[in-house]
Amino acid sequence: MFLGKFSEHFADWELQSITSENILAFLVQNSEGQKPSTKRLKYTLLKSFFNFVCDNIDNEMSNPADTPILRRTFRMPTGQQWTILDKEVVDEIIFRTSNIRNRLLLELMARGGMRVGEVLNLKVKDVDDRRLIIETPKSGRENEVVFIPKKVAERLKDYIRSKSIGPDQHIFPIGYTGARAIVKKAGNIVGIDLNPHDLRRHAATYASRSGAPIEIVSKVILRHANLSTTQRYLGKVSDTEALRWIENIYT
């Protein structure tokens, strides 16, 4: 119904001509007085719609709903916490993914804390041994650096060589829809509903609970501008993990 209203409102428009300002005005008009969660759901529907258009209809088009101002306006409430996946679950997901390309996608998010868009935009020339250069990152900086484990870096370089991927070519030439499907299928292996950001959150939480200083988690792994944003990623502790920590502390 909501997407129907959107289609009706912009019936005479070319999709490529719709701007973030147009989307913001439409969302404000059609969500006035509603709960923040409802407003965010409507924003997410529009962002997903334009992701589909960009992936399947016009590959040259940028998603007008995926902009800093819209993400900030309709972001998750600051008090929100997520349940974080245990390391054993993530390890099983990765080890049971036999396709090397798909496994690398999962590892770069779960071991390097990368966003799915950063992984998909990665080119061979951005790989500098264990350092990955993120051009035009979400933060607005000129670039950022992602550090990955040695074994992941070796698998990544072997994959690039085996596929003869050129310096200016994308390492993973698939769209967001395809990447999300890969992640969802990987989660199904262990019977969980998995999305790409679950893996990024796992990278942060596992590092924190392994003793990494919060500054390293925030500035190096997640590359956040402030620590308060990082705190929201550290999630709830499961009973299994709580008991493990108690045993480690008192034995």
C-alpha cells in the first residue's frame, strides 16, 4: 500500500529524476505523527525499492534514498540493541560455505567489519596485502583503510589470481540483491535469519569481548566517528557467552 502511494505520487516522474529531497518530502508528508519504527520501515521500503531498480534496471543509477541525511533522519532509535551471533555460529557459517567467492564475501564482513556495499565496491587496485582501501567511504572522508587477517588476505589474493581479475575491475561483480541472497543462504545453513550487517556487528562484538580496546573497535574495525555509535553495535550478551566469561574470570 505504501509503495502504491509512492508510485501514484511520482507517476509522471522518471525514476532517475527523483532526488533525496523529493523522497524526504514524501516521507515526511506520509508518516507524520507515526512511530519512529513505522517511519523507518517506510524509509527502508523505499531504499529497498531503489536498490532493486539500481541492481536490475539501471546499473548506472545511484540510490537517491541511500544518502547521509535520509539515513540520519530515519535511523534506528539510539536505545536499540541487537542480539549478537556467537563466534562458533559465525565460524560454522563460514566454514560450511564451500563457494570461495561467497566465503570471502562473508569473511570480509565478519572478520574485517566491512559493510556489504564496501565489499561490492572493492577493486583489485584497492588491495594492499592485508590493507584494503575504501574509496569515498560512508564517513565522507577521502578514503579509509580496512585491516584483514593474514589467512583471509591470502585467500583473497589467491581468488583474484585464479579469476584473472584486472586492477580496475570489481572483485565481486554482483549487486546488493545477490549479496544479500548469498548471506541469507549462508544463514540458512545453521537455521538463522542472517543479514549482512549481522556479520559486521559480529566483527565488532567479537573483537571487544576478546579484549580489544574500544578505541580499536570503533576507529579501526568499524571506522566510526564517535564511540557512542560503536556502543550500539556491541549488543546483548547471550546466556552461553555470559557463563563462558564468568568461568574464564573465576577459574
